[in-house]
Amino acid sequence: MSAKSIIQTLFVLFLSFLDLTANEDGSLLFHGNCITCHFETKTVSAPSVVDFKEHYLRAFPKKEDFVNYMSIWVQHPKEETSIMLESVEKHGIMPELGFDLETLKEISEYIYETDFKNKHKGHKD
């Protein structure tokens, strides 16, 4: 194997590791914070993740748009910018949690990429 091939292979492995680490960070952040109120498949004190993800996917099918809107909204939730007014009426407005935008983007990316209807790492009903 040539030196160039070895370097290319290592670079691909490195990028794969970064992607895996980002997904794991999003999972840890999500499961360490969001599921306190947002259960994955059932609505209790706030909409389930399955429910709000479906709303966001209908409004923002492209990952970048989904992640940007969700992150910005969660950083400063307001009734007038909510796409789930029925949930706001039922549960009240989500409180500001004090997370920075980059952290919220990691969480939003994890939500976008995860199928919460099926078992996955960290799954909780």
C-alpha cells in the first residue's frame, strides 16, 4: 500500500470517527436533558419527540433548515414563532434553557437523524 493510500485511508477513518463522535455527543446531550420533559414516544408534560419531530419535518424537510429553526426556537422559545401552537396551548411555552446555539444544533441534528419510533442507542419510551 502506498503512503498516499495509507494517508487517504486514515483521513477517511478520522472523518468517520468525527461523525460518530458528533452523533454520540448529540445523543448524550439529548438523553441528558431533553427527555426530562419530552419522552420519545409518549406525550406527558410536553409533546413527544416523535410528535414534534413530525411537525418540524413537515415544515422543514431539509436537514439544515430543520436544525437551524429548531435550534434558534429552542434557544429563545416564543409563542408567536412556534409551529406547534396546539402544544403551546396545552403544555405552555417551553422555558429558555440557557444552552448555546452550537449545543442546540448538535441536539437538533441528533433528533433529525434518529428514528425515535424504533429502538436505538439510549432509547427510552
